[in-house]
Amino acid sequence: MTLVNPNFAKELERFGEDTALECFNCGTCAAICPLIYEHFPRRMIRYIQLGAKDRILENAQELWRCLHCGLCTQTCPREADPGEVILSLKRFVVDNWRRS
């Protein structure tokens, strides 16, 4: 069962992310991503929006597949900066790993 934390997006701001709520899940980032892996990074951004922190931690290994090529950021119509969101999620995961 997934626990929902409505304040999760706000919590991520300390890791640098502050644009995930700008995303309206159009899928442009997933379409341009060279990974073409199950809607990455769109799925991770949706987890933030839903407050599904545990889903991000369960799928943390996927974050390190990101090449930070910038294609998702360049094509985002809402300027949500998906690449920076992924980088912030990496910081979040590392911080959680240190605390465990």
C-alpha cells in the first residue's frame, strides 16, 4: 500500500526541486527521453505530485539511469525542468540512504 504525503513536493524544495507541481503530465519528457523506460521521467514527477514518497524510494535505481542530456527540459511546454527534478530526487534518495 502506498502512503500519500501531500506535503512531499514542498519537502523536496530543500533538495533543489520546486517545479514538479508545474508539470501537467503531457508526456513530452517521456516521449523525448532516450531511456524510453516506462514513462521516465514523467512517472517520477507524478509520484511527487501524488506525494508517493515510498514509490520513489522503491524505484530509486531508475533515477541513476538519467543521462542529464537536457532534452526533457528543452521540450517541456510548462518549463517544469524535469532534469532538475530528477537531480533533486537523487539528492533526496541519497539523503534518505544516509539516514537509514
